[in-house]
Amino acid sequence: DVVLTQSPATLSVTPGERISLSCRASESVDTYLHWYQQKPNESPRLLIKYASQSISGIPSRFSGSGSGTDFTLSINGVELEDLSIYYCQQGNSLPDTFGAGTKLELK
Amino acid sequence: EIQLQESGPGLVKPSQSLSLTCSVTGYTITSGYDWSWIRKFPGNKMEWMGYISYSGSTNYNPSLKSRISITRDTSKNQFFLQLNSVTTEDTATYYCASRGYYSGSFDYWGQGVMVTVSS
């Protein structure tokens, strides 16, 4: 199975700052790497697919980059509503796998 | 817009079977997507359990292969999860979701149902 390692596990943020979250795969997943946001008591929401493809309805401050084994989710100007858990997931090879998540909290 | 909704019991006894239903509206499950089950354990770990494709073929996580079955009722636009011989380690929130055939991304999700395995 492809192991996805997310870092950091927790990130303390100040509204307005630019942040980057990392997802590293144990083997190449090409660009079949997707990012999700999960707020408390809600289901996950797809933010970015194919590593960098934006999703309709998602604010433009969210962007993704990377290919192969190293990927980054960036938030340009964090807002309070972004305090959530962020997961990466690979769909390159079954079984699909998820990272352990990065939790954004208020500094 | 595609909408999914899970339903089923919130409490299951150890050694029994867990059965959940996912009802889909806004899209016909035979038209596309792989219709998936995903669970989130206490502590936030997420696990893909398996899917039934739009054509009716299935794929399961090998970690569950001997215990899991995913079926569908196309007349009701529903698909189902059965997980046998549950233990307390199967306590989780269970989600159904639509998985893109090419991307492997989970584009639409249900609201989730929490299932506790306890005697």
C-alpha cells in the first residue's frame, strides 16, 4: 500500500498568513494526489484534485502543487473558517490511502 | 447536484454484522463513478473500504476482504455495505462517497453515520 506522510501534524496559524502543508508518498503517485478539508462535525470536502487542479466553489486562496512523491497544499491568507483537518489521498493505485491529516489551529 | 446519505444502526454488537445503506440523489449510480465506503476512526485515521463501480464490479481493501461486501439496488439508486464479524475496532464514522473513475478522488460525500460496536 502507498503510505502518505503528512507534516506537520498540527500547525498553529495566525489569520492572514500564508501556510504550506506537506504530503509525501512512499512511492510515486504521479499526480493522482487529492486534498480534502474536514471541519468538525462535517464530512470531508474535496479541495484540490490531481495535485493542483482547482475545484469549483473552493476559494482561490487554496492551491496545490507537486508530482511523484512530494506534494504541497498552500493557503494564501488563512481565514478563521479554514481551521480544520486537511487530508491528502492518493488514487493512483488500490487500495486508495489517506494521510494522517494536518490540523490547523489558532495560534 | 449529487447528494449521498447514509443510513443504518448506530450500535452493533461484537461478532454481528454491520449493515449500512447509501441513498444517492441527483445522479444515477449506473451512469458513472465508483460508489465507495470510507470510514474514519476515533483519532482521525481514514480508511477506504471498497467500492462498487457503475457497472457493478467491486473492489475491496485487502485488509477487509474476507469480511466486506458491497452491493447495490439500481431500482432504488442505493448501494450497501455489509461488514461481518465486527469488533470494537470497527467503531468509526462511516461515509459513502462517489469516487472518480479516472482521478480516484472522492468528489461527493455523505454526511456520515457513526457506528459503535459494543455489547
